[in-house]
Amino acid sequence: MFKLSVQCLAPFTFSVCSLSYSSSSFRFSVRATSSRAMASHIVGYPRMGPKRELKFALESFWDGKSSAEELQKVAADLRSAILMQMAEAGTRYIPSNTFSYYDQVLDTTAMLGAVPARYNWNGGEIGFDVYFSMARGNASVPAMEMTKWFDTNYHYIVPELGPDVKFSYSSHKAVVEYKEAKVLGINTVPVLVGPISYLLLSKPAKGVDKSFSLLSLIDKILPVYREVVVELKAAGATWIQFDEPTLVKDLDAYQLQAFTHAYAELESSLSGLNVLIETYFGDIPAEAYKMLTSLKAVTAYGFDIVRGSKTVDLIKQGFPSGKFLFAGVVDGRNIWANNLASSLNTLQELGDIVGTDKVVVSTSCSLLHTAVDLVNETKLDQEIKSWLAFALQKVVEVNALAKALSGQKDEVFFSANAAALASRKSSPRVTNEAVQKAAAALKGSDHRRVTNVSARLDAQQKKLNLPILPTTTIGSFPQTSDLRRVRREFKANKISEEDYIRFIKEEITHVVKLQEELDIDVLVHGEPERNDMVEYFGEQLSGFAFTANGWVQSYGSRCVKPPIIYGDVSRPKPMTVFWSSTAQSLTKRPMKGMLTGPVTILNWSFVRDDQPRFETCYQIALAIKNEVEDLENAGITVIQIDEAALREGLPLRKSEEAFYLNWAVHSFRITNCGVKDTTQIHTHMCYSNFNDIIHSIIDMDADVITIENSRSDEKLLSVFRQGVKYGAGIGPGVYDIHSPRIPPTDEIADRINKMLAVLESNIVWVNPDCGLKTRKYTEVKPALTNMVAAAKLIRHWLASAN
């Protein structure tokens, strides 16, 4: 259990009282106000722990090295520590049930008992076996689809629904975690994914007509929600939070009516509870605002004021009397310190409209999307560190603002914040005039390659001489414990550069030899020198800073450590040429040079907020362009520029999409506009709904695109069935690498045949969905063996048919 220790230099003085929690596994530090709870709220909090404790516990359990009880103990200790730190910081409205072993939408699927038939669930409380099978698949059946959570880098498990699904209350997690908090003396606000957002985030199950109205299921799921609400009330809950983030999207009248219907149906069950509807990730449209603020059962409304500044205008035009406004003024998606003076002005302005006693200071969204605790960054540059706030520091900011709004402003804390903001604005390390000038000059061209893609593919085939249905992988190979250890030791100066290079060369040699033995056509070097596909490049670019423990959950146990872009970006020297050239020297087969594209580097970083995102993206594009040209000059004839995150940056509102896609696609073209026709440019995209941006993907003008396809039930192929013509090379993924399951040859062959039904055989590539770094060699070898065998089988059939 956790030991609480408090040291105060002066009572009730913000930023003077130092508090810490510690146990054998975790340590949290927070600077607290008084114990008096203020009008403050946190939408949600990171789950993994300050040093990824949950990640390691999950993976140990999945590997059979620890028990379910041990995993549950780690999770319970983490939840307790999180709750206590928010309580001691003075937070009044503390969320519960935002913790998850994998994903909050999957938790809701479990709550509703909406388990697809293939998992052979026979009813009762859903346990880890069924839960993790849905998330990860198992030896006999694949996982459920995973896709991006709105425009973030978090992924959720997509519910599979249809008219025959029998919903039943099958996971009591929300009530259990509420009671768990009560034992600690904390009366939390239980959080549920709202019923309408849940349905709108779902998809028709396999075999269900794609036109099936998911909202037609609302009256079938509401009884389960009623049961949960009744149990929470019986347990003592006084508030409940429904997350309805789909309200910030473009919804039609039928969808808005579904919200009205759902909460009217729940009204009697919600009687006696204070009900908060939480929205986030953008402005709420006027019609949605009007509908939401008219709901009788609702006590409070949560709005993202950081990304939804226009919502303030709607509030000015009218806000229901007596209701609470949960104002999300502290950014839950970035790591920059809040401009406290500006936020306080906004809060006071809102208080003048709705009443200061009705304003609750909140985060803009869950803090799930930011790093956990800045106190763990002992090696981060002190000046840059002073500009930042991670999740725990944001809890402090929320409470500082709440205190100030109530007339107890901590002048010392606010002054320190203003000084940090001024330091960042004036720091010479932020601005590079040469870089800004070069980026500004880009706006005079659209940077297209001169020759069309068909002619380029002909020239490339003459040089590469690839078979029909060429096989390749996406880039990374398994990152073994030995490999990670060597990288750590080199970074800590425990081994010499000579020993490090020798080890990495041996790893590359092993990966190249394996691919040749498997008879893969276009090889990769396996990326053994890379910790992360974004961090690796950021470490070699100017304008980036890095953390030791700034981990953010991407999906399940997978965490990423986004770089911090604090200034203008440039490339001091080549980044990948040595390793790519080394790998190419080991084989006569084409070796892909592997780069991360500018949009993905941007979207998977914590980006500076003092200039438009597209300006930063253009700077990164110029740096990658220099690297592409150096790879080409070194004799690398196939260069992959991954844009895995291009789709996730797409704005949530249709009216804003064109502007984003224009500069994002332009940034990609900048990187490779100067290469020869014989140099084949690949790109890769993963785990998103691409069909609505297929024309922008075509406009990227890559020679070959590899793209996630298998886990989403070949959803991608539907766009080609609808008549979209694609003339470049394309490799829809043939198996899901995020599952340990090994797909049989006939299953992969069947996927290839489905591609050939809508795509010409001369443009189809055969590859996995994504990189292989998270898998084991015992999984990768048989899976790739089957993939190559399937490609050869289809080649034989095609040759026989001809």
C-alpha cells in the first residue's frame, strides 16, 4: 500500500507545500494547496504509471510470468496513487473508471456484454481471457479492429454490433472502482463512455449490412446503462460523467435527436444524481450546443476551451440558468505550461456569464494524452523544463486556477508561470532565421515529381526487376531484450561506440539473412538502432528535446515517448545513411531506406504552440528532403517515408479538412520531389479509416503505399470496389501484427485474392499491416513464411491462368 508523507513550509500556500506518495513500485510528487476542495475537475488521467508500471505488469501477465492477481494488485496500487494525488492537490471532482487494462471503449463493450460470437463467451462477468482475446486475438481467432481515437495517437478497440447482439450487464468495473475509491475516503465522479458516442464509434459486425443503423440499438443498450447508474447511486455516487466526444463532430439531425432521446430515457434513472456531459477535442457545433444545453437530466456541461475557443461565443449567446460549466482551459493534449493569466481571464469572463460559483476549472480532455510527471525528468534541460507541465503538473495548474477564480490567487505561483512564458518567448534557441526563410520559400511551388507515377513505375521495374506481387515488410523487426539492453548501455556510456556499432551490425546481418532465407523481395534492415520511429529522428534534428519518462499510451501496453518540438527544425548531418548503406552492402536485393515522414513526426510529437503547425511541418519536410537525397546519392534505390499518422491529424470538422490535407500532403511531396524516376518512394499508413481521404493519399504521389487492411476486415478495399482508380503500387496489409496469432497461408492467400478482385495484379504488394518491433521472432518467422508462401501460391495461380 501507499505511504503518505507531507512537508509544509507554510500552511495553505500554493507551491510551497510539497507532498509525495511512495511505495516499493511507484513514486508520485505533487505540490499541493490546502486540503479544502475547490471547483476543479480532471477529465481523466494516464493509466500506465509514471514509469510504465502497468505496461510491464500487462506484458508479464500475457507472457504467463505473473498471475491475474499480481496484475490486479499493480493496477489497484496505481489507481489508489492517482486518486490520492488528485485529492491532495485539492481537486473536487475526481474521476473514477478512467483506468483501463487496455481501452475504455473495450471496457464499455465488456460492460454491455457485446462480445462477438467468435470469442465463445457464454455469459457471466467478463474476465481477462475474453477481454484480452477481444483486444489482442488468440491462437484461433483474430482481434477486434483497432483504430485512432478521434485525431489523437491513442487507439481504441472498435465495437462490432448488429441487430442480433444481446446486450447484458457483464462488467461491473465502474461500480467496483467507485467503491474502491470510497474506501480511500474519496467520493469520485464515475465516468462512462456515453451511449450515443459508443454507438457512433462502433461498426456493423461482419455479416451485417454496412447500411445498418447503429443508433437503432440505443433502446437495447440503455437498460444496461440504467443498471449501472442504479448500482452507482446505491453505492453512494452523487455525480456521474458521460463522455460524449462525438458531439464536437458534424452530426446530422437524426444523430442529435438520438442524444435527446437517450438522455430523456435515462432521466428517471439519473434522478438524484448530478450529471456531467463531457465533450472534448474541439468546438461543439451550434446545433449540438443547443441540443445539449436543453437536456433536462443534465446538471453540467464540459467543454474543451483550448481547441474549442469558438464554444465561448456560444456560451456568451446563452447558457442554461443554474447549470454548471466545466471549463477545459488546461490543455490535456500537450506539455506546455498553461498561460495562467490568460486562462484566468477566460474563466472570469465565463464567470460573468454563468456565475463564478457555477464555473468549474477543468482539463480540456483526459490527461491520458500527455506524459505523467515532470519530476521524473532529472536530465532535461532546465530552461526547457521550466516551460513544461505534464499530467501531474496540469492537475496543479487546474487547482491553482480554481483557487484564483475563488479569490485566493497565489501571486508567487502566477509570477513564476509568467516568467517561464517570457523566457520561452525570448529564448534564442527557439528561432533559426535561416530555417524560417527556407520554409517560407516553399509556398511558391507544389513540389510534384515531373514524371507521372505510371512512367516512374516502369523505370523502377526495369532497375529492380521484381516479381509480380512483390513481398516486403514495413520496416522494424523484433526488438529483443538484448537489443534494448545494448542501446541503453550505449546511451549510458557503459559500452564503447565501437562495441555498439559491432552489435548493431550483427543484428542487421541477422535480419538481412533471415529475410533472404524467407525469400522476401524488398528487404529492410530491421531498425535495431532505433528506439522509436519518431524519437530516433528527433534526437538528430535541431529544435527537439527529449524526456526519460515522458511515456504516453498508444494502445494496450504500447507506449510512445513523443519528442518535444520547442524550436525551429533543421538537420545538422545525415541520420540514416550509414545504417542503410551497411545493410545494402550485405545483399543484392533492394534494401529500403527507412524514414519517418514530416507529418508523422509532427503528429507524434508534442508540438510548439507558438506558430501554426503547418510551418513546423514544412521545416521538418525540408530536413527529411535532405536525408532522402543523401540516401539516393548513397545508392539506396527504394526509400520508404512513413506517414503513419497523416490520417489521425485530420480535423474532426469537414470544413477544416481541406486546409489540413493540403499542407500535410504538400509536406510529404516536398521530401521526395527531387529524386530520380528510378528511385522508388514508398510510404506507409496504419490503423485509421482511410477511405474518406483516398484522393489525398493518391495526391501524395508516392510510388508505393503499404497500408493497414487486415485488422479492419479489408475495409480499405471497399473504396476500390466503389470505383476509385489507383495507379501506384499498393500493399494492403495481409495480417495483423498487433496480435500474437500466426495467420495460415490459405488465409493470407484469400486476402490477396480479395485485393486482386479490385486492384490490378501489377500494382499489388504483399506485406504485413505494420512494423514487427513488438512481436517475437517465434511469431515473426512463421508468419512471414506463410506470407511469402501465399504470395508464391497466387503467383503460380496467375501464371497458370495466363
